[in-house]
Amino acid sequence: MVGFISFNFSNAQEIIEDEVPQVQKTKDTLVNKTRIKADGVAAVVGDFIILESDLDREIAQLQAQGADLKDLTRCELFGSLLENKLYAHQAIQDSVIVNELFIKSRTEQQIQGILAQTKGDMEGLLEFYKKDSEQALRDEMYEINKNGYLAQEMQSKVIGDIEVTPEEVRTFFNDIPKDERPIFGTELKLAQIVIIPEVTEDAKQAVIDQLNDFKRDIEENGSSFVTKAIFYSEDGSKSDGGKLPTMNRKQPRMVKEFRDAVFNMQEGEISEPFETDFGYHIVFLEKVRGQEYDVRHILLRPKLSQEAIKKANDEIKEVRAKIMDGSLTFAQAAREFSDEKETKFEGGQLTNPTTQDFNFELTRMEPELYSQIQDLKDGEISEVLQDEDRVNTIKFKILTVTDRIDDHEADFAKDYLKIKNLALQDKQVKAVAKWQKETIIDTYIKINGEYRDCDFQSNWLKK
């Protein structure tokens, strides 16, 4: 188990010689299927230990996530574990505050997510982590997440205040030899117009009435909220009886309407039906523990009529026809007709969620979006596409490419924001390397066994 262990060392810079007999070195591969070794201590970094099994488990988890590990060695992954423990150790020394609620919630979400993928195979999960009870597993995963949180917070602290000036960006760019300047891939600017079918008042009232029937049946006849959630809810939590991650008054994460309902309820109460962007809900407040609220909910979405769907489809076809015959530009049509608030006032222009600008690099575009625009020429309007999102089960849209920049060698003026990001990353990497070099010297570190033969990039062996 990766644990938090307190040591009292007299010399924080001493390397204790390994007492394990030297063995012939073997080729460093990620998975050496022939090695059988007791689960001993592979390393100590400050207040933390790394067990032999920690590295094997890390490899297994990465493989389960589909990571490509063919070019990674055990030494490289082991070095990554050392870095994480160094960050976590220093975070404790610097009194970084742990967000207990976040870690508990993340741990529970991870366990439930794994169980959903393995069809509830808790025994298999316990076997993988070599634990004999669910509580022991939760304790272990909590510690892993806490240490990861500490490491992340410490990393953020190291680079959090780093910025680059325009002059630093220019110097960074000019220092790159011309034949080594990066090539930026093809980029597109995209715009879309979205028409969403209108839900009738009768359809809204129908789900409100159904939720009121559920509430009445539970309160008056003793029916199970959990069972009704499993059978009727249209939310992903239905498989767990509508159970949601624990809510907290100090760190609310749900939408305002949901928070307002929950935080004005008494323990054991079921709410009246209320509306959010996702549909209509009733909430059961299971337990209140100070600032923490355990809740379940049932979500129903009003049904769209075929008439409303046809009307929306016809409307966007008319909009497309007006753009095609020149009556309106795409941007004008978006501002006048689009139902998508996030884009309509920008003339339908889509914002890249990663870079927060309007450019989408073709090779990094989400596959679904790429499939919708891959055959579009500049200025061409797509056919009407049917789509959906978390809020709308059906929506219709048309897309266009408003600008295209072919792949090209980095240009300081045209690509300033990208070059600025590269310069910032370079400055952050150097700051991290400097911090790590100084912190390693001031921290007790002991590397055991075969890992003493690793060719680490950082000075873990303090040679």
C-alpha cells in the first residue's frame, strides 16, 4: 500500500547504501515477465515510500486505459513516480491544504466508474488492488488521490506565477534556428447555426405530472425512490438509483436551480418538481452531514412531438436556402435565427475549448466534428445535420468553414499566441527543473535494488 509514513532522518542528503546483493543487470523493459520479486520497498522519497507493486500497478492501470507504452521503460515510469512523491512530500512541508471533499468525491466516482465498466465486479477490483474489503480499497484509493492532489497542487505552485513578456517571446522565437522552427498544422475557423425543436407546454406538464405521481407514490404508499430512479430516470445516475456525488454548501458544483432545491430541503424530504437546462427533476435528500448533502434524483425530459421536430428541420432548411441564394450571409443568419446562445452573437463562430480562440487544428479536432466538416471547401455550407448534446436530444445544424490556414512554418506575427504558449512552456520546464534539482538535494531519498542502475534524467542518486 502506498501510504503516508513519517520518518525522522538525521541527514536529509544521505544516500544509504543498498544492502541487497548485486545481481546481473537485465535489459530495461517495461514488463519483464520473468521477474518474480517480493513486494519490497523500491524507494523512499521524504515521507513517502514506493513499493515494487506500485510500479506494476501503475503499468497495469495505464494499459487498461489504452495508453501506448511501447517506447517507455520501467526506469522512465519509476522516475515519474519519484517525481510525484517529491512534489507530494514538498507540498506537505509547505503546508498545502488538502481538499478532503474533492478527494472523497473523486475516489467514489472512480470506484463507481470502474464498477460500471466491469459490471459491478467488486471482487475483481479488490483482487487487482490486493485488498480484502471495500473499505480498505477506499482507504487506499483515497491515499493515492490525496497524494496525487498534493503533487498537482505543488506543481501548480512551482509554475503558477510564471509569465512571459512579449520580449521574452520574441527572444525565444529568434533563438530557434530557422531550420528547426515548428511546423503548425492546417487550421480551420468554423461557424454553425443551430435550430432546436420547441418543447410544448403540454409536454412539459406531462413530465411534471409524472414526477408528482412518483413523489406521491413514494410518500403515501412507501414506494422506493431508488427503484423508480432505476426504471424511469433519464440521467446517467439511474443505474445507481439516481445517487449523485455528495454535494457541499461551500463548494457547490450543480447548476443553480439544483443547488437551490437541495439546500432548502430537510433530511428525508422529496422536492417538488423543478426545471433545469437538462429537464425536470425531483430530488430525495437522503442525509445531511454538516455541510455535506447526500442526494438522489430522478430526471425526466419532455418528449418532443414529431410536429416540433419537422418544424425545426424545415426552419433550418429555409435558413440554409437564404444563405445559398445570397439573401443573408452566414453570420447574419446565425445572429437572427440560431438557437445556440454561445455562438449566435459571434455570427455562429465556434470557439476552440482548448485554446479559447477560433482556430481548430485539423489533426487535433474532435473526431465527430471532423467527420462533419472534412469534405467542406472554404465558404461551402454543409447539408442539414441532426445532432444532440447533454441538454437537447435532437437539434439541427448547418456548418461552414469561414477560414483555412494551411500547414506552415511558424511565423512570429501570424502565430504569436502559439509561439507565446511554447515560450511559456519552455520557461515553466526550466523552472521545474531548477526546483527539482534544488529540492532533491534537500530531501531524503533512497533508491533500492535494480533501480539504482537506472539512467535517470534527474539526480535521484545524488551523484
